[in-house]
Amino acid sequence: MATSEERRDRIARIAALPDTLAAAVIGLNDAQLDARGGDDPWTVRQVTHHIADSHLNAFIRMKLMLTEPHPTLKPYDQDAWALLPDTLATPVDAALALLRGLHTRWVILFEALPDDAWARTAYHPENGIVTIDGMLESYAQHGEDHVAQIRRIRERA
């Protein structure tokens, strides 16, 4: 289990992600958003929408974990989602707007959780047993990793 200080740091990283991501994609034209860099399989646009898709799924999964005893979480094919028309054609502003609202709600939820809620569990068919605490750690890092990916794509494109 994480310490209170570790949780506060991770929650702050979740809170900061929408602005950090916006700074990484702001002012890019369609050609830059649709560029691939090096061996990255996704474009900047796809990565930006993936973050929104992934964090939305995680938020819903956590709500299930907080309201049901040890639920089974449904995986999804992120590569297939990255090829859907909304991911390929939607302006990144839509993903940024979704993330701003979602992360505001997520931070409020995290900050209000009682200590015993952090140990609540679920079963993920690909990852095994997961906890709220572990998911906070994973998704604080997930967003940052993808912002770094966007920066790499921009440098290589």
C-alpha cells in the first residue's frame, strides 16, 4: 500500500495531466498531429485520444470497484480503438476537454476516499488482481508516459 504522501503526489500528477498534455499538442496542425515518429505505431492524435479512452475506462473501472464486491473488469483492444474513425479524425481538443472534466472528477473522488477504499480489489483478465491504490499509481504514470511518447514523436517527425 502506498503512503498518504505517495497518494497525494500521484493525485497531483493526475490533476496536472490535462494541462501537461495540452502543452504537448497545442498549436500542432493536422499534419503534425497525424505524423508518426520512428517506430511509434500511433500518431500524436491517436495517442491523445488513447489517453482519454484509457483514463475514461479506468475511471469507470474504479467506480465499479468502489460499488461492487471484487468485480471482473472488461479489457478492451486499445489498438483497435486507435483505428476507429473518432480517434483518427476528431480534433484533439475534444480529448483534452474530456480529460479536463474527467480528471477533475477523478481527483475529487480520490481525495474523498477513506483509507480502506484504497485496498478494494477487482479481477482484470489480463492483469490479475488490481487495487484502487495500484490503479492510481498506474494511471498517474500512464499519462506521463504517453506525453513523453508524444514529445518523442514530435522530435522524430
